[in-house]
Amino acid sequence: MGKSSAGILLWKREHDVVRVLLVHPGGPFWKNKDAGAWSIPKGEYVQGDEALAAAKREFTEELGPLPGGEIASLGEIKQRGGKRVIGFALEADFDCSTFKCNNFEMEWPPRSGRRQSFPEVDHAQWFSLEEARQKINPAQAEFLDRLRAIA
């Protein structure tokens, strides 16, 4: 069985336009990537964990406190590498200028023996559904379609 992730797609209505909050992964690999690199705030969890609890935890680790509200299921998608992602939707506002996320360490540059720390997420931004479709990991675009059906 492949890896599993869960995440929350925050959304809001602004002047009759649905906007979604996406995050850009931190670290050197993603530094100069834009189209197709953005994601819903999500993270891995192990079998036996509850997907919604994992999604809430990952939102908090990547952005800060999760706003309150009713959370709806967006179902499951499979990314190109086989990772299973379970998505949830929450209508709420969030100030992107205040996000705080955890850091991770990795050897960088490769084979240098030096370890550096990078943020899990280096940017969070609101997008219209059309803009988000250009930015998001292509497999996760299905979550945008499912959100459109319920928003």
C-alpha cells in the first residue's frame, strides 16, 4: 500500500468569487517551481490514524491554528506517484501574512555532508478556482472540481 496524506482545502467567497488557500512547499527542490507545485495544506499519516485528525494536525503544523467551522469531505484522489490524498473542505478566512510552519532538515547541497533547515511551506496564498487550477498539483485539481459542486 502506498503512502497516504490528508489535508484541508480552506475556501471563502469574495464578491461572488470562490477563492481557495494553497501552499507552496519549502526547500530547495521547490524553490523555482510554480505551476503544478502548489498543494492543499496536507501531510502523511499512518494506517489506523483518522484522516480528518491528520488533516487538522497538518494544517496546524503548516499554517497555524485551524479556523472553526463545518468541515466537509472532498473524498480521495491518487497522485501520480501513487500517494493517496484524502481532502476536506472548510469555509473560513485565513490571514496568509501570519502563517507559521514547522521546519525540516535535509542534507543540502546533496552529498555535501552539510545539513540545512527549511520551512515545510514557504508561501500561502488565496487563488480563484481558475488560478488555483494552474498552480495546484494536477491530481489535486479534482478537489477543486468537487469543491465547486458544493460551494
